[in-house]
Amino acid sequence: MNPDRPLAQAADTLREQYRAVRAHSLALAAPLSAEDQCIQSMPDASPTKWHLAHTTWFFEAVLLQPHTHGYTPFDTRFHYLFNSYYEALGPRHPRPQRGLLTRPSVDEVRAYRAHVDEAVEALLGRAVEGAWPQVEAIVMLGLQHEQQHQELLVTDILHALSCNPMLPAYRSASGPSLRLAAVPASMRWLRHAGGRVEVGHAGGGFSFDNETPRHEVLLRPFEIADRLVSCGDYAQFIADGGYQRPDLWLSDGWATVQAQGWRCPAYWLAPDDPRLALHGAGGGGNSAGWQVFGVHGVRPLEADAPVSQLSFYEAAAYAEWAGARLPTEFEWEAASSLPGIRQLTGHVWQWTRSSYDPYPGFRPLPGIAAEYNGKFMVGQLVLRGGSSATPDGHARPTYRNFFPPAARWQFTGLRLAREL
Amino acid sequence: MNPDRPLAQAADTLREQYRAVRAHSLALAAPLSAEDQCIQSMPDASPTKWHLAHTTWFFEAVLLQPHTHGYTPFDTRFHYLFNSYYEALGPRHPRPQRGLLTRPSVDEVRAYRAHVDEAVEALLGRAVEGAWPQVEAIVMLGLQHEQQHQELLVTDILHALSCNPMLPAYRSASGPSLRLAAVPASMRWLRHAGGRVEVGHAGGGFSFDNETPRHEVLLRPFEIADRLVSCGDYAQFIADGGYQRPDLWLSDGWATVQAQGWRCPAYWLAPDDPRLALHGAGGGGNSAGWQVFGVHGVRPLEADAPVSQLSFYEAAAYAEWAGARLPTEFEWEAASSLPGIRQLTGHVWQWTRSSYDPYPGFRPLPGIAAEYNGKFMVGQLVLRGGSSATPDGHARPTYRNFFPPAARWQFTGLRLAREL
Amino acid sequence: MNPDRPLAQAADTLREQYRAVRAHSLALAAPLSAEDQCIQSMPDASPTKWHLAHTTWFFEAVLLQPHTHGYTPFDTRFHYLFNSYYEALGPRHPRPQRGLLTRPSVDEVRAYRAHVDEAVEALLGRAVEGAWPQVEAIVMLGLQHEQQHQELLVTDILHALSCNPMLPAYRSASGPSLRLAAVPASMRWLRHAGGRVEVGHAGGGFSFDNETPRHEVLLRPFEIADRLVSCGDYAQFIADGGYQRPDLWLSDGWATVQAQGWRCPAYWLAPDDPRLALHGAGGGGNSAGWQVFGVHGVRPLEADAPVSQLSFYEAAAYAEWAGARLPTEFEWEAASSLPGIRQLTGHVWQWTRSSYDPYPGFRPLPGIAAEYNGKFMVGQLVLRGGSSATPDGHARPTYRNFFPPAARWQFTGLRLAREL
Amino acid sequence: MNPDRPLAQAADTLREQYRAVRAHSLALAAPLSAEDQCIQSMPDASPTKWHLAHTTWFFEAVLLQPHTHGYTPFDTRFHYLFNSYYEALGPRHPRPQRGLLTRPSVDEVRAYRAHVDEAVEALLGRAVEGAWPQVEAIVMLGLQHEQQHQELLVTDILHALSCNPMLPAYRSASGPSLRLAAVPASMRWLRHAGGRVEVGHAGGGFSFDNETPRHEVLLRPFEIADRLVSCGDYAQFIADGGYQRPDLWLSDGWATVQAQGWRCPAYWLAPDDPRLALHGAGGGGNSAGWQVFGVHGVRPLEADAPVSQLSFYEAAAYAEWAGARLPTEFEWEAASSLPGIRQLTGHVWQWTRSSYDPYPGFRPLPGIAAEYNGKFMVGQLVLRGGSSATPDGHARPTYRNFFPPAARWQFTGLRLAREL
């Protein structure tokens, strides 16, 4: 009997996962030119190339350099260029200037990836019993990290392309789809009895530290919608003057609406949008002629598709208009197992009415991963679910995504809840 | 037997309260010149004169105009000038420009106050059974509102005076004291068993809508400090490099420390502060020569006094440094009845680790008071307790004060908590 | 025969001048409340109180401290507070924060003035032969300096009052007038033959260093308008779409028009201006219902009065629209002696098409006066003439006033010129 | 005899010029990757690709569309994307967002160039007598325009590369050189007698409208340096505390020094510059260890090379420190024919002490070229000479280059002058 069998098998499995995740990043970048991969359209977004390099740096800095004897970095300068925010790992290139890095080129970044991949795979191949748990944990964290950046890669490049008045498509319609699937228009309220409920990750399988510790909360009885708010729903809110009625909005939200001139979701184009002239998009469509920019370029609005690219402010204002409210993150989590609930994940992340606070007893992971989640726990709101840009297998019902309330370049929408 | 007796008595009582609160506002302004009362030192602060006028406008707009036949406004233009943020009550003077209103003068604002006081007292004098509950509720709300502005008046004028390099005193040391009382240096941990706990206002007496509905929460066992963190404690944090260690700070906090050049609480002056030359303050003092600006001007730091004028970011970093954490607002509320707990109120508001979210089932008050609290429920943190600038009788253990995490011109400090 | 007679007489004369100028500053502040005198409505403007103190500081810092044995400063901290921009005299209070100085009070500033006046007059009383020329030169410079601040005091307080939506009047209509006198509507072109022309100050009497050295320039023949552009003229420019036609504007000017939303001179109010509702000004007037804010508050536009509160950009655009151009500063100076020319001074400063560059051979005054003019010689335009706010006897045809091209809170207008 | 011969010859000559200029633009872009060509490092700079497209658009919009029957635009959307600032030609893509145009790609822009080149050459091939003068004038203007952008292309990409902490080289040292030639260290003063001097373009050959009309000016006698200020000279200014002495600076200049933290020219690296660690540049060099970033990357400072990448503020401060001044643009022009004068062009543009004002009698060109020069005549300073990045044959002694006083990403330096 070979006691190493299980370890070798685990290492093989992990290597397969590693290859799949790493390959998926490159596949996401494949439709993009070198220029597309270089630019940064706002400080909150990062270039495609930067995502490809930063996720690689993560493996280099957290796995290879501390855990591999004799590892030779691909280029020591990359340590400065591609650190994101880890204070413990030294100074780094300023975030708003990531788009100024025309060098290294896309080709050099791909070579960087190959160099690191080779070293990681070699490390997995020599896995030994003692070191394995730590190696496995870091690789798992690195892959989850890369999956998060895969979603950001998509949302960031969409933002960049949305800044081009020609509104070019990220990928052709014949490619793998990121479209938001339409759903039946009818909406049903599902009832939850409330009471003492367990929330948070129960262990077994990967989770981030912010999902723990699992703990009990008390919920009042509530109702939650079985489906997401659709574009058609949201078009009614706009048509009813939703963006002109301060009583529907949180104070900061209303200030943002006025300061930014918002009058629809980030990627909707009204029929009088001057970019449509440049774009040459035919009119047509429904719901009063709205067009929507997305992964396949500009398309007529689909009334049944979930509304997306919404800020928390817009989600909350819509809910107020609809005579409802957003669910808390715990209501959402409790409702995720209700029979009949639909569109939990795979469409849009769903804003909740919960600020991103630590769970009772929360402690960050030790080491540099301590900076992963906990230090962002102020000024942000929790989103639950998962989107069409979330890699398969990445999300789970206890997953806590988070963004500031004005962010609206993500695949973000909402689901209604209400008191009983 | 006179059935009106109770109503007349209630009206008399309320009139006394009204007179006392209104007089207190004028007393707070008494040490200030007309110039002092006019300026606005930052968009978040308001001029003294504006506070005096705005609190008066509140009674005029919410009580007198809707509920008094034939009431003649003092000056119809004041409706525009002194509305703060009530969208339902029409357009208003932009907040950052409040300091540009040299007219009306302080004397005119006092005349405005007298005009409104006369009308309110007349209304109270004619109280009749049917209208009374509504009148009483509005007057109570107006008085609570004025008390909130009394605290802001003090913190705002302190900020204004702190911008003068001569650092003049708000009031002389012989006047009524706003000093933070010193406490014994020893600190004890008080234990709370956690479990199912009721929080929120139980009814009976005034409360704001954001304290309701009363509801149950589940708490884990925890320990909480019997006293506030003192200036001496905080000076150790500074001396230990607290403002230079990113690992202690939330990400937004660290960014603020660097962008603003923070190296101590807002009103502390290091021995090398150039303003001390202008001020002529003698050195002396303790804790490495810190001086502190406050209501009586510049004074040597008192090690036993509670630290004040802290942002949430600083409070959280201190707690991290101390190997503890901030209590949640519910832990604070539950602990407020623990035997041995000290300095609950009357010193500084205490930052909690709770974002300012709505309570389950929260509904704003009807009418214009709907804009009072609910619309600010995003991006802010809850503070509990009460400060030396909080008017007597205003605060209570269920009271939820709130400010953005970077705010530090308030009487704000902290109390530690920790897991068991 | 008494050899001291002429010196004593000169000293007496200068003392009279000193008293008159100093008294005029106080007279200008007389209509203003303490609050009015304290605020600063934008970084480019200064509070009335600051002007009163700064002009006093100038005598203290430049005359009394270096030239009077045993002079005791009124308050040594004022040296920091009221230095404007003299780097050689040490650090100073930041310009944008002048409005935060509620202390010293107006009364203290008046006491400061009296203290310095007493010392200056004493110094003049003991004038001795050797020191006299230097003392006289400094006093003269100090008085000219104060006269410049007298004009700024008026324009700055008007700007401050213009920020109050009630648009209060600086002084009552019955007080001493600062109104712009109307002139006959007809305009005549005056011809100048050009050629070799002397410009700059010829000596004899006071001048600033920037008017020297006197030198020759070559002018081409040109024509210049005998009068200023009037409000009626300018209203036609507006009515003809002047603020909507980029072809009329310099590039920076057009960018400013769009960024600031300019559609008329700074103090004009269109009939639909929301402030008119607050102000309660009756309609009436002429030229399409424009109202104009000025020293006496809001008045209907007077078509024959010179247009004022114009930026250089607007002046240049108007000239382009009128098929003319602005005169150069040398054309203006040469034309100032043409028979028939009107409104040279006493109405508005007149923008010229000359950048504020040094004259050939220009050297700044020695000592701290070196910082008076020369260091501002970039990025500004020359204005010639003098305004209704310029103190009597202050301006002269060689006087070079200067402001950045976007400035429009001064009494600034234009006179047309054209090629022959 | 063929009367068409001269026209055909002229057309042939112009076509050769056209081909040479157009090819030079592509040659300048040749060392750059697609990513390099896409980014915009500040609003004042433009991407390489944008320069390549905009200069092409100029021929399309000004020549082909108005003057060629049946011309088919390459892509009608480019009219919006690549208009720079011509208000008469409709709305345009905002300048600060030029770097967001990843599409069209570099390849598409090259195809655009080829398309337009073919049409222009065809137009030149069918030149007919009547239309020729206008066609020739527009092509000449278009080529001069493209040459101006060739210099900007180089300075803009240098700025972009300077924002990369690795400080990559624009071109390898073995390529065509853009290095600033060193000159002998000795400097001689050349005397000019002053008097009546003709300035401006005399006709015959191309000139821009801003060089006309030619006219007489009066100059005082003056001396001018026979060579440019060198890096070694400038290093002495720095070593003598030039960046710490406000008395040397114009007021706006000193404010800029402090706000931007300037302590040396834009592309100098002090020995303690953190980028040197990333760059790996060896120390060495001279003049206290300065390194300089340029077209060939980072090199040790060459003491004899002209100082470059200076703002006007720095040039004027240096001159003040040296006990001299900058020449006026007319002194420069008059001195350009003095025997013994060196480095007039081919090294750096030379800041003059002249604001960019219109010449007496200046009228802009008719048509859209009216927007070429005149509308920028405010707030800028004149530079004379020509730089190592100026295409051969582009500059001439009457040429008026202009930039705002704080600009310092150009090849800009200075030459001293002084009074006699």
C-alpha cells in the first residue's frame, strides 16, 4: 500500500484545477487587443494586463518566494508593479497609474505567467506530506483570488470599452455567452418564517475568512421575491420619474444622482444618446427604445433580463418605489434554500441592505492574507449571489461580495424583500 | 372637576421645557462675537448663527405654518435660507455657503427667535384636546432637534476656532465647564454573558425613529471596558508608532492618515506645532509635552481625561493596537446596564463597530420627519453614549448617534471590548 | 531763516494725506456690520477686516519696525496674520483662510489702526533731514498701497454680498455714490496717427515701479472709441447669442464660459434668476428686463452706464463681435491725451490686449517692495484707466493695473479700438 | 512648350514633401508597441496613435472633404474621434479621454493613413491651374501641422514612458539620435545695438499667421548669450538652493514649486530617486550624481548638454539667479543673425520673456485655420528656436512657439540676456 497515493492524487487534482483556472484568465483576455488590455478607464478599474500579472504575482509572492528554495523571480521589478494593496509586502505602483504601464507588454506578461505556472506545477509535483497543507491552502487561495480577478477583468474591460464612444463589443455574439438569461415576467413572494437561523460558512471546502465564524442570528418573518428585478421592471421606475424624486433616495444617493447626472443604469442608452449616432445601432427594441451596452456591444433592452450595472443607491431607490425593501444579507442567505427561489446566482450580484461589517468573533487569516478582506470592512455594502461573470464554482450562498454604494460598473442588481 | 386640567398642566410643562431648551441655545452663543457666530470653517460644520436660525425655522416650518391659522412668518426668505436638507420643503441655500450669510445679522436672528417663540408659546397656551397630541409631538421633536444642534453648535464653533492660528478659547475657564472629567487610570473588564437580548427603544418617553422597533438580537459572550480610553492610553499608542503602522488600520483609514497627514487626534498639538509659538502656551504638561485645544483654549494634556476628537478609523486602529476591538452597538447597549460600568455618557460619544443600518422593521416617521434619520442610513457608523456637549436629558442608552468614519471634530472617543 | 521749515511743511502735508487716506478706509467699512467685515467669499477676495489690518501691518512692518527705535508692536501675532505675500517677511496665514479669523475682532483691528496711526504720526512729527527721504518714500508707498486696498475692499465686499441670495446693498442709495455715471449713447472713433510714442512714468510724483522705465514704442495708426462700451451695447451682444458662439472667444475663454455656465456679466440678473424671487425686486427696467447688482443693491439695468464686472475673456469676445478689438496698453496710454476722449477714469478699469510683461529695463524697487509688482508679471492682463471705486488721485494714465483673464469681480469693462 | 510643366513640377515636389513628412510620422512611431501608442499620461499630452490619426483627419476634413468630389471617408466616426479643437468642425471626443480609445487599433489607424494618403496623392496628381493655389496652401498647412505633431508625438511619448517606474527607453541608443549635443562650456555675451528692428515673417515661403504682419519694434541695446544654459550651469543653480529661494521666483512659479514639489527639471533623477532602484541604472555620472531620463532612457547627466524639460518659471528663476534675464522674443529674433551666436535651433526651444500676444494688425487666417493660432493668445509665453525633436526645415527665426508657463514636458530650455 502506498501512503503517498492520496497526496499524489490531491496534488494531481489541484494541478488540474490550477491549469483550468489559469487558462480561463487567458481565455477571457483572448478577444482583446494589446491596447485593450493596457488601459485603465478609472482608478477603481484595472487593466486586463494588470489582472493577468497581478494574479501571477500573487502566486510568486505568497507561494513561490516563501516556499520554494531557489526560485528565481521572472523580473524582480514586477514585485513593485503588480502588488495591489498588501502593505506587508512593501511599496507598490499607485493604483490610479496602472494604465500607464505599457511595459511590460502583453507578451511579457504571458511569459511571466508561463514562468510562474511552471514553478507552481513543479512545486505541486514535489508535494511532500509535511508541507502539503500549507501549499494546498495557498494554492487554493490563489485560485480563488484569480477567480475574483476574472470577474473584475470582465467588468473592468466592459467599463473601458463603454468609455469609447463607438461602444465596441468585448466579444462577438457567437463566442461564449455572458448574456443575462431572461426569465418569466411573473414574480412571486416567498415567505420565510424567521426565527433563529444559522449563517456563515460551515466548513468543509474553501471559504474566505469574512464568511466566518458561522453563527446564529434572529430573523423576523419576511417575504422575498422569487426572482430578480428585471429591466422591464426598472424601466417602469424610470418612466415613473424615479430619478427625479428625492423622497425615494438615500441622501448620499440623491446627491450622487445630481452630481453625476444619473438618469438610468450605467450601461443603458436612451434613444437620444449621442453615442447611438456614432454607434449606428438600429433603433428597434422595446421598453421605450432603451439600448443596453454589454459584452456583445449595444443591444436593444430585453425586458425580461435582470437589470444590471446598478449602484446600491439605485437598488434601494427602486425598492422604495416598489413599496418593498432590500433583504438583509442574512435574510438572503436564509432564503437561499427556500423552495421556488430562482436566479440566486449566475445573473447578477444582489445588493443587500447590510453594511459590510465583521461577523461576531471574526479574525482575519494569519499572514499576508490578513489583508485580504478584513481591512475593507467599512463603508461598503454586502452583495450576495453571483453573476454571469462569476467563474463556475466560485460563489456559494455564504459568499460575501462587497462594493461601495456608488459602484455601478459591476454585474449588480437586486431582489426585493418586504415585511410580513 | 376640570377635565382640562391635565392638558393645561401638560402644556405648562412643555412650555417650561421649551423655554429652557431655547434659552440654552442662546446661552451657548453668548460667549461668541457676531463674527464668531457667522463663519463656517468647513462644509460639514455650520455657523452658530445658522444653528440658531435653523432650529427656529424648524418650529416655523413644521409647527407654526401647518398648524397655526394666521401665522405671519418673520421673513419669508428665511424659509430658503435656513432649511437644512428637507427636500419635501423646497429648495434651500447650499450647505457649503452657509458662512456667506452675513445677513440676516445675529440681532435679526435673535429677533426671529423671539418672534417664533412668542407664536409657539401662544399656540401652547391655546392647546385644545383634539390637536394636542400632534402639537406636543412636533414640539417635542423640535426640542430634541434643537438639542442635537446645541451639541453641533459647540463642536462646530470649536472647529472654527481651531482654524485660527491663535487658537482662541470658546469660553473662559471660569464659565460653565465642558471639560472632560478625569477618571482613575485603572481599567477593568466587565463580562457579559451574551445570549438573547432586547435592544431598541421600549416606548414611554421620546425616542427617534431610528431606535425602533425594539427587537431581539443574539450576542456572544464578551467583555467590555468599564471606562473610556484615556488621553494617556492614546499617547502610548502614538508613542508606539500607531500612526505609522498600516497593519493596525482599515484600508480607508490608512489612506486617510496618509492623505491628511494625521499624526494625533484633531485637537492635539505636538510640542513642535508652529501654532504654539503664536499661542504663547507654556510648555509643561505631561505625556511627552502634548497640548490639547478645547473649549477653554489650549491646555496641557490630561492623561486621565477621555481621549476625544477621534475618527472611527483612529478608534478602530487603537483597539487593534490594544489587542481588543470596538463593541458593536448592541453589545454597548446590553453592557450599559452592567454593574460597575462608568463614563457611559457625559464625556464622549463612543464609536461602535456597527454600521448605521436600519433596524428590522424600521419605518421612518410620517410627514417631513421622514427625512430626519432614515435617509442617512448608509456609509456611517453608530456612536453610543453622549458627550460633555450633549444637553442634559437628551441622550439615553438606546440613542443612535452616527457620523462618517473620517469625522473627527465631534466629542468622539472609544471604549474597548473583546471576545471571551 | 529756518532751514527746517520746508521739512516741517512737507511732514505736515504728508500727515494730512496720511490722515485722509486712513480715514477713508474706515469710512468705506462704516456701512458694514462686524459679520460683513469678517467673511471671505472666495480665495481671491479678502475680508474687509483683513484689508483694514493688512494695510496697517504694512506701515508697522515696513516703516515702524525698521525705522523707529523702541516701537512696540500692537500684537506680535498680527505679523503672521496680516502679512499678505511678502516672502522676505516670513511665513503668513494662508490666503484662502483669511475668512476664518473671527479674532481679532473688528474693534481690535480698529485699535490696531489707532496704535499704528499714533506711532506713524509721531514719527512724522520728529522728521529729521537725514532720514526724511526714506520715511517719506515709505509712507507714500504705504498710502498708495492702502488706496489699492480701498478699491479691493469695495470689490471684495460686493462679491461677498453677491453670494447672499438676498443680494443686500452695500450702502444705501442716499450715501456717497459709487454709481457708474451714464453717458450719451453715441460713440465716436478717435484717430491716432501712431508712430514713435513715449510711454511709462516720466518721474515727478509717485509711481509704481511697473510703470518704469519710461521708453519709446512704435505704434501703427489706429482708432479708439471716445467712450466705454455701455450696458446697452453689451445687452445686444448677449441678445445676439454672444455667449453661445465659440468663434467669438479665445480658447480659454470659451472653456471658462462652459465650465462656469456664464451667460452674462457677473452681477447681471436675468429676469428668470431665482434670486429675484428672494430679493423681491420689481421687474421694470429696460434692455429685456436685466437687473444689475451693485453698491446700492439690485437695480434695473441702465443702458447708458458702462458695462462692468467683465472678465478679459468677455471683453475680448465683445470686441470681436463688434468687429473691433481691444487697444494695447500703449495705444490706450497714447490715446489718453486725444481731444474728445471720455470716461478715461472714474468708471471702470479697461481691459487692454496687453499681457502684463515687464517694461524694457524694468528693475523692481529695492527692499521688500521688490515683491510689490514684478513677481506677478506672468499670466495677467493689463488694465488701464481707473474705476468708480478707485480713490481720488490714485490713478494716472501710466498706471498699470493687472488681473488674470478670468477675473470678473472688479469694476472692469472695455473700450474698443480698431485698425485704420 | 508645355504651360502645365511648372504646375506638374510643383505638384511633384509637393507630393515628395508629403510622402517624406507622412513617412516620418510612422518612423517616429516605429519603436513603439501598440500599447505604447495608445496611452495618454496627462490631459495635456496625447497618445501616439491619436497624433497619427489626428494629422490624417486634418487632411481629410480640411482638404479632401471640401475639395474632392466623391471622396469617401475611411470611417465617418473618426471625424468625431480625431478632431482636436476646431469648434467650426463640430463636437469632438474630450481631450482628457483620448487615451481611452483602444479602438481603432494601431493597424486601423495605419490603414486610415494609407486611405487618406492615396486620396491626397490622387488629388495632387490631378492638380489643375485654378484650384492649385488653394490645394497647395492647404497641403502645406497640413504638413506643417503634422510636423508640429511630430514633435508633440516625441515629447508626449517621453512623458508617458517617464510615468513608468522602470523608465523604459523610447529608442535604442543605436537608432537615430535625438540627443542634445554638448557644447563647449565657455559662454560669451554678444552685443546688440538695439534701435529700430524689423520682426515677423517677411513673406516668401511658409509661415503661420501668428508670425505676421512683419513690423518694426524699438529695442534698447542688450547683450545675449552665444549659447544655451547647460545642464552643468543648471546643476549649480540647484546646488545653490535655487528651488528653495522664493526671491528668485515669480509668484505663480513659487506656488507651483511648492504645490508640485519640484526640486529639479522634469526628467532629472536625484541619486536618491526610488526609481533608480527599479531601473538598475548604475550611479556614476557627474554633477553630483544626477541622472537624466531621455529618448534613450536613463543616462548620467552631461554637464555640457543644454538643460531641457524646463518650465518658464524655472527658466526665469535661473536667469534671476544668474544676474541676468530672459530675452524678449524680439531681442531673440534680432540676435538670431548676430555673428557668433550658437545653438539657435536643433537643441531646445528657448523661453522668452514675452507673453504670446498678437502682433499689431494680426488677423487670423480665414476659414477653419482661423482657429489655428489666434485663439490661444492669452496666458502663454513665446518660445523661440527649435529643438532636437523639431523636424528638419520646420522652424525658422520668426517662428513663435508657445506654451503655458508651467509646462515642462517639452524640449524647453533657455538662453540668457541682460541690459547693457
